[in-house]
Amino acid sequence: MARFTRSPRYRWVVLFMGFLGVFGALGFGRFGYSAILPSMQKDLDITSAAAGSLASWNLGGYVVMCAIGGILASRFGPRKIVSIGTVLAAVGMLVTGLAGGMVSASAGRLLTGLGGGMCLVPSVALMSAWFDARRRGLASGIVTSGSALALVIAGPIVPRIIEVGGIHGWRWAWFFFAALTFIVGILTIALQRDRPRDASNAGTKVTCAKVTKVPLGLGGIARSRYAWHIGFIYMMFGFSYMIYFTFFQKRLTADLGFSSQSAGFIFLIMGIASLLCGVIWGTISDRIGRGRAIAVMCLAQAGAAVLFALWPTTAGLIISAAIYGLCSLAVPGIVGAGCGDQFGPVLASASLGFVTIFLGVGQVAGPYSAGKMEDIFGTLTYSYLLAAGVFFIGTVLALFLKETRWASELAQVRARERGGQKRTVEVAENVCSSA
């Protein structure tokens, strides 16, 4: 059994467990909040700005632990960090469901964010150890699309739980999310693995002597132009996409007068479309590059935000949700694949943790800014137009992202395939040069 679980063929189990980890800790922890928010806000009697600040507490914990969790995963292994993070996220959801006011709700959202941060970065970075450049974007995209499964479940189920539970139905929704996430944490402890038998991925050869001499290289990551460039792109994305998700349900119900069931149906459409985004955009990024793929996704999401703001009919909202679902949740996976391309599997977690700090800054600022704008204007229309503008800035930045190491590694792999040669990429040398 031990030999099987360390075999490169086990990468598909590793991929599935990464998908489930993101599904529970991040999907329910963050995107479940959007579905629960209207009932939760009403019962706790809080303003829109306060609702945005609860999302900011979650995202603040997320970004702190993304940075720390990436380093911890590089030192102690992703399996341990992801397992602890998933269980911690479940505890945070439980605390949120028990909240009686802003202080306890903020604490619950903070714990959930800390757990989500410990889960996402190591899960995505782990794909660099199990998959080569041809499939790294695909694998990372599939992992991050685990959140989409949570969207699919939350959309139709949360309104039913709230209807059955009455005024406190939103609490039972959090308890339901906590129970499922805890089960995922137990499965992660039992089934997840840190590396294949030969410490390589899919036939990639690495000499252990070289790997053990590689330092953590945090200074090299912090001085890397690539890390800062992709970090600012990630910031623009985080600012905008959290506005879209956080106030999705409220825009439909409070602004536009849709019923909770109708809003849940549109939410479900977005979730179903999101299930495909990892496969589609991961494959595209493996072909055309991470930067170009992100640019196209950000441009499409800008269009979706404009539609959500200016075409508030059922048709316009459904088209917006479908476009958004097909693009948004793949971006973190593509960014993770880019970090693996540029810094190698040893530094993948640490480098992704570094650039996720930028994401967190955007995610904290986005919902709070959008909530403030709603309090001022009495509508979320202008908040969604703001999101569209920032998405467009991200599009321009992504077009200029240079990816020399990704292109070099992919060219080598394809050249060996054409020549029928055995794939023996020295990944450790790439890691050393990246540091």
C-alpha cells in the first residue's frame, strides 16, 4: 500500500483530494457566505459596510495564513498543513453559525479564513510536485475549481435550509457546511500525499542531493520581478472578484427584487459553469501561457460585471453569471501553476504564499469598498462598475507578464516527446536558478 501511495500514478488521488480540500475549506467558507449573507445580515441587524467587514475578516485571516502556510508547507509538507487548515475552517464555520453579534461573527470568519489560507496555497502548489508543465495548469485549475462544487451545492440548498430553519436557518446552513468540511479534513489526513515515490512528477527525474541543498529562497522570491508582477495582477483580480461574489445574492434580492429561490437558481448556474473553468482555462494556459490566459479571463469577468450592473434582467443576469462562472475560479490555479513554473516544486508553496499576499490585500479592500459605496448610493450598481474597471486594469497587466521558464520547460518536454526520448527534466536545477 505504501508503495502504491507514493507512485506517480497516485497523482490523480492527490488531485482529487486537493479539489475536495478547496471545496470544503475555501468553497463553503468563503462563497457560502454570499448565499447566507442576506438572512444572516437581517438576523444580526448589521449594515452593508459591516457585512463587507465580515468578509474582510475572513479574507484577512486568509491572506495571513496564505503567506505563513506556504512557508510551513515547504518545511513540513502540504498534507499536514492542508489537513489542519481544513479542520480549522470547519471550526470557524461552526463559530460563525453560533455567533450572536459582530464580535463572535468576526472571530468565526477570521478562523474560517485562516483555515482556507492553510488549505488553498499548499493544495495548488502540490500540483507542481506531481505534474509537469504540460498538465500543471490543468491540474492546478481543477484543484481551485473545487470552490465551484460548493457554489453548486450552496445555491439551491441554502435557501431550503433557511426556509426550514426559519429565522435561525442561516445558522443551520453554517453547521451543515462545517460538518462536510470536517469530513473532508479527515479524508485529507488519510489519503493525501506530499510527493511521488521518486520525489518527481510523471517521469521527472530529480537528484535528492541537489534538492536537499536548495534553501527556502524567500529573499529570491521577494526580489523576483515575476513574483511582484503576477502579485499585482492577483491583487486586481482579488479586489474585483470578491465584490462580485460577496454581494451576488444581495444584488439580486435587495437591489433587484428577486426571490431567494430565483437568486439561488442564478447562483446555481454560476456554480455549474464554474465546474468547467479549471479544465478549460488550465488547458488553455498550458498552451498559450499563464499571463495571456489570465488576461482573457479578467477581460471576460470585466464584461460580466458590467452586465450585472447595467443589464438587470433575468437574461442579462444569467449571461453574466455564466460568463463569470466560466472564468473566475480558475485564476488562482493558473497563478499557482505560474509560481510552480518559475520557482519549481520546492519553492512553489512559498512563492504562491508570497503572491497571495497581494490577492489578500485586494480581497480585503474590495468588499469593504463595495459595501461603503452601497451605503452611499443605496445600490450596488456602482460597486459592480468599480469591479469591472479594476478587472480591466488586471487584463492590461497580465498581457505584459513574462514567462521564460514556463516556455523553456514546455519546449523541452515537447521536443523530447517528438524525438521519442525519455523525459528526464532536472527540476532541481530549475529550482536553484529560480531562487
